[in-house]
Amino acid sequence: MTSRLRAARSDKHKHLITGSAVLVAGAAIQALSGAVFWLIAAHLDPESVVGAAGKLFTSVLFVTYLAGLGLPVALARYAADPGPESDVIFSRGVVATTAASLVLGGGYVALFHGSATGILTSGLNPVLGPLLFALMVAGAALSMIVDVRCMTARRWNLVLARISIVGLCRFPLLLLFRHVDVASRSLWLFTAAAAPVAISGLLGALLVPRVGGGRHRLNPIPPTFRQAARYSGVNYVSTLAYQAPYFLLPVIVLANVTDGAYASFNVAWGIVAVAFYVPTAIGQALLAEGGRDGAKVGHQLRLAMTLALGLMVTAAIGAIVGKDVVTMVYGEGYREAARILPAMVAAGIPWAVTSLYLAEVRILHRHLATVAITGALTVAIVVPALILVPDHGVHGASESWFIGNLVAAAVAIVAINLTRRSSDPDPSLQDTLTLVDATEIGITMAEHSA
């Protein structure tokens, strides 16, 4: 009996470890291919062209974040097993995601027409330009739930294949549009960056139900549909709060700086996104897998904290010492990126504290502490950015990022100490991550490395 239980536990370990490894590899491929793409673009085109395209691409990521509706994790929990019920929930998720993307995409184009999306109408026309943007958003949003469908079917190879193909397809498109006239170059550069992701999402949404032997169907509505919808709504609010700083700060910047200045910010932001991904991945992997073997969360937290802080301190020192490498690689036009990079990467030190304490309170189901930490992170970054960026540009964004992460780390330290004093953790809550929880981690990784 004991041997069978150990074998079952080992089997769960195998799927979680395999899935986590694939997701980490996928995130690395996304980050690397994206960095190389924008590096080549920086050498092919002026900063203003790259910056304008970068603004549009960032806009797609932001609207995709809004259009998610909490569906990826909800589908992972309520449409994980093959069958008609899962097919209905997934198909209705596709419809909801597409509708939200089109509506929010159109609204964003209208709202930010002067600062980010003007080239859509000037490069195409008032109808086709916004429609192209909305379709890019829809495809990007659908790619998230396509990956979820593959993850829950344990078809990790399909997830990695989609990510790899998207990364590779960008490069021939980049060269294909090389001779487009300068006036339209930003639009086509944006298309080269966003179209592979969008196409993979649109095609995947049509084909992926067959992975589990299913098909698209909207009826009959299963008994779990209302639970899935409710869970989606709750998760949506949580996701908006938790990820707000990462998606709002770039939008605040693009709305207040020139295209050339945004090109510099985009370079620094890409490096920061990769650096900040490290503590999240370490914390989730170590805390989750350690708990499976009966290890205490506190022990795993200390191990994760030591590793994450060591890596982030090293990264901060590297950014300070090697900041001039940015201008060597990208050119003198990107000197502002070199200037803001050290402070933005150094903010990863307090972020390591915040993210790992947040992982602890989430694992122990300490909801009040979770809300306090995520709320502090959002307010402490976004409010200073709204004040500083209009007057100080990318330097104001760098200062807001650093200050906000310091404040969030301080709140996390206070929250975790109050939580530990108020009650002893329930051993039953020191549970381990299931495949669905691993899927949630994968969704977070994918969003942050796009």
C-alpha cells in the first residue's frame, strides 16, 4: 500500500516537474527571441520607428491583460478533463475572450490615439487599423487559453512548439518588411512582432479542442459552468490587482514620452522583465515542490529567499557595472536605457522579498495578507508613476519602479510577521501544487515574458 502511494506521488512529481521545466524553457525562449528581435530592429531602424512599434506592441500586451477575464486559470480548473462539459466551457471561453478583446481593443485605440495608436489609422485607414489591433489582441489573448488546454492535457510539447514557432517566425517577417517606406515602417515592425503570436492563438483556438478528442460546442451548458464563471470573475479581479504594475507602468510611460524615449525604456523594461521573473520562478518551484515531500514552507522559503536575493544582488551589480554594454549593443541612441537600467534592476532585490513572502501567504491561504501585499505593490508603483513620469519621463518611471518595490517589500515584511504571530499555520494548508496550480504558474510566466 505504501509503495503504491509513493509511486502515485512520484507520478505527480513527474508531471509537475516536466511541466515546470517546459514552462521555464518556454519563458526563456520567449524572452530571448523577443530581446533578439528588438535588438535587430534597433540596428535596422531609427529609435523613433522602433519606439512607435514598441508602443503598439506594449499596448497589445496591456489590452490582452485586460481581456483575459480570469479565464485561463478558470479553464484550467473547470475544463481540465476531456469531455463534452470541458468542450462547452472552453468554447464559451473562446467566445468571451474574443468579444472582450474586440471591444477593449477598439476602446484602447480611441483612447490612446494621440500617443500610441495613431499610426494604425495613418498607416492603414480608420477602419482597418483599429481592426488589425483588435485582432492582434484577440489572438494574443486566445493563445493563453490555448496553452492552458494543452497544459491540462499534459501536451507540454505543443506549448513549447507554439512558443518556439512564434519566436522564429518573427525574424523572417522583420526582414520581409525591410523595404517598406519609412512612413509605414513602424506599423509593419509592430505587425512582425505581434502577428505570429496572434495567428498562433487564432489557429490554436480553432484546432486545440481536438487535442483531447473534443470539438467546439456551446451547449448543453454543464452544471459547473456557473462555478467556472464565478471563479473566473474572482480570479480576474485578483489578477488585475497583482499584475497591474507590470502592465500599467509601460502604458503610463508610452502616454507621456516620445517614440524615441520609449524605445530606450522598452530596452530597459525587457531586461527588467527577465530579471524579475527569476524570483517568481524560484519561489513557486521551491515552495511547491518542497511541500510535496512534507517539507515545511518556512524551510523552503529560507532556501528560496537566499537563492533569489543572491541572484538579484548579482544582477543589480551587473547592471551597475555593465550598463554601458547597452549602448555598445544598441547604439548611442539608447543611452537613456543605460541610465535607468541600474535602478530598475536593483528594484529586483526588494521584489525578491515581496514575491517570496507573497508566495508563502498564498500557499497558506492568508487572503488578507495577500491583498495587503498586492495592493501596496500596485499603489506604490502606479501613483508615483502618474506623478513623476509626465514631468521626468523615463527617469520618473525608473524612480517609481524602485520606490514602489521598496514600499511593497516593507509591507510584505510587516504582513508576514503579523500573519505568523496571529495564528499558527494549519498543516493541511501546506498543500502542494497540483497540475492546475502549475498551469497558473505557467500562465504568469508566459504573461511576464511575452
